[in-house]
Amino acid sequence: MRITRLYFRVLVPVVAMAILWTMLVPTPSLNVPVLVFTGLLLLAAAVYSCLPPRWEWGLRLSFALGHLLFLLALALFSDQLGIPHAALLTARSIVLLLTPVTVLAWSMLFFDRPRIGRLLSFSLALLATLLTVRWNAELPEASSATSVLLLIICLVTHVFGWAVTGLQRRLTLGERHARLDALTGLLNRRAFEEACEGAAPPGVLAVLDIDHFKQVNDRHGHEAGDRVLRSVADVLLDTVGGCGRVYRWGGEEFAVCLPDACAASAHDLLEQVRHEVARRSFIGGQHVTLSIGLSAYGPGLPLRRAFTLADAALRSAKATGRDRIVVAAV
């Protein structure tokens, strides 16, 4: 996720360096709690750079929980640590400055898990407020109103951050739906056109068409035709799985993009699709078949050109008897 990458690779190291700077410039002073917190930040940034993407969620949650546990420990045992007056002032200033920023950052960091993110952000605001209350009692010059003001700012930031991310989530969801076919749930023609505009690794493109689909609509009605389309889409999704992307190009025509596939493996995969569709029985014992055209794509042969070749191979499959696969000559 781009937000997570930005958070751990940019924001966390920058914050850690800024905290270290406050301790070393202009007058160097050792502040054990702040040093420990800075070390945790740098450790999280280093771990993120080494972890595989599938562990990203675990790191996010562990980092946030570790942050909260650290603040809780400080709030409960700060009086036993014997923190010098100057160091306590520095630590208090860091908490006051960083907590609202962190609340806002977490609203974006946990964009995909809003309930957990809200709970973590709210807990952060409460713990930071509790910590400043404890430290204000140890600092005669500190105003007790600071804690109340911090809590108010954090709550406002919390509400604002989640309102913004909620809006972004709805926009993202709307954009995602705009790229999906309403009947089958597959990616639609717009999504395929977008894929054609981007760079794609070498692979194989298949264009599929349901044979004599008009007869299904004419004999059994359009609802029956819709069920056939959904069933074919299900077969494509079940068979292709994570090997590629399946699109509904339009009408009874589909496209399957198989990156990193060779012609032989793609042919075998699409043969499974063809056999499974032919095996299924639809309304009134109706059976349908697929005609399929295949074309490789890659450097020197963009996806859009490969679609033209695969579509020509599809027409050849229909002209030579249907219910077959034809590979385009490149």
C-alpha cells in the first residue's frame, strides 16, 4: 500500500531524526524515554524495508500497539524513572506536537481497517492526554489546561481525519465499481482499455466468445442468457484464479489476460475453461460452447495489438467450426 510505504519509509524516519535533533541541538541532553521511543521508530522503519508485503498488516498493527503500550508504560511509571526536569520538558513537548500528527497519520495508515484504526487513534489520544496530566503534575510551570487542549485537538483531528478517509474510501469504491461489469462482476471494457494504456509484462491474451448465444436469448429469454453469462464468468474466475485478469469485453465476449504465461500453458488453461463450459447444463438442458483466440503480447507487441490478433484468431475459430482454440500467428 502506498500510504504504508510513505509512512514507514518517510514519515517515521523523519520524525525519528527530528526527535534526535531536539536532544542533540543546541545542548546535548540524554533523555532515556525519548531515546527508546526513537529507537522503536527506527526499528519499525528498518523492519518494514525487510518484510514481504503479505506481513504489512501485521507490522502496522504491531507498531501501533507498541506505540500505545509505550505511552501507557510512561504514564504509569514515569515518576519511578526519575526523568530530569529538562528532559521531561522535552518529552512533553514531543508528545504535544506528535500526538495530533500521529492521530491524523493513523487515520490514513489504517484506511483499509477503519474500525480498528478509529479504536487505535482514540486510544492514542486518551493515553497521550493521561501522560501529559501526569507530567504536568511534575512540572510547576506547566498549565493543566494543556492536557484538555491536547485531547480536544486530538479528537478534532480524529474526526477530521476519518471524515477525509471516509470520503476517499467512497471515491475509491465508486471508481472500483466503475471498472466492474454489473452483471458478471468481472472487470469491464473500461478496465481493459486502462490496462492497454499501461506497461504489462509479457504474457498471453485470450479472447473468448459464447457460440450461438443469440439462440439462447431467442429460445429461453434474456434472463436465461444472463444466467449463462454469469455461469461462464464463474468458470473463468474459478479456472484462471490468480493467474490473470478476466474482463467482459461486451455482449457475450470475454478477454483473459495471462501475464508471464507462455502459449502452451495458456492453451492448456483455456482448454480447461472450454471443457468446463461445454460440460455444464443450463436452462432446458441447454449447453453452450466457447470459441477462443489466443495471442502473445510483450515488448514489440503491445496488449492492444495482441487483442486485434486474438480477435482475428477467434473469428478463425468460429469460421472453422466453433468450440475450439486458435492461436494467432505472430
